[in-house]
Amino acid sequence: MKITNASQGPRGIHTVEGLRIIPVGGFIEAEVSAVELKGAKETGWFSIEGSKADKPHEPGDAKTAAEVLALADGNFMAFKSAASKLLGDKTPEKKAEIVAALEDLATKPE
């Protein structure tokens, strides 16, 4: 995705490759986690184009690994059910193992 610094000063953003500093008016092409993307949008410092979050989900669409990871702190069975839709028969039994498998899935390029 294209991330442009729309603020009055240089700003940093944590990409999957690590921290990147963007000068005023400058941009980078990079991927960021769902959590970092949400935070970057909330600051108003960045203009972000081409993110998966820009595409609306249909009600029946499958969740992404990042969306399922966001459910980890809620109801365990709902979290495990959503994870099993992504991981299939290889879904681990323990929460920590499910989180690790989803994090691995989230970092794989599509």
C-alpha cells in the first residue's frame, strides 16, 4: 500500500519490515499490520491508499488472519471457530498455538 505523510513534520510508521520514517509530503510503499493501519488512520497524519481495509467486506466474506487475531481476547470458542475457518484441520487446541499459527498466516504474502 502507498502511505503518504500528510502532517507538518516527519513521521514514523511500523511496517512489517520495521520502523520507517516518512518526510513531510513523502511516501513509501509498504505493508503494515491491521493494528498499525488502524492507528495510522486514526492519527490523521497519513494518507493511505491500496489497503485491504479500503475494500468493504460482504457479510459472508471470510475474515482475514488479522481480523481473527483481533478476536483472541474475547470468547475463546468464537475465536477458535473463526480461526478454524482459516487454518482448517490443522487448527491447534491451545490459544497460544492458534495465535502463533494465525500470526504466521498473516505474515505470509498472498
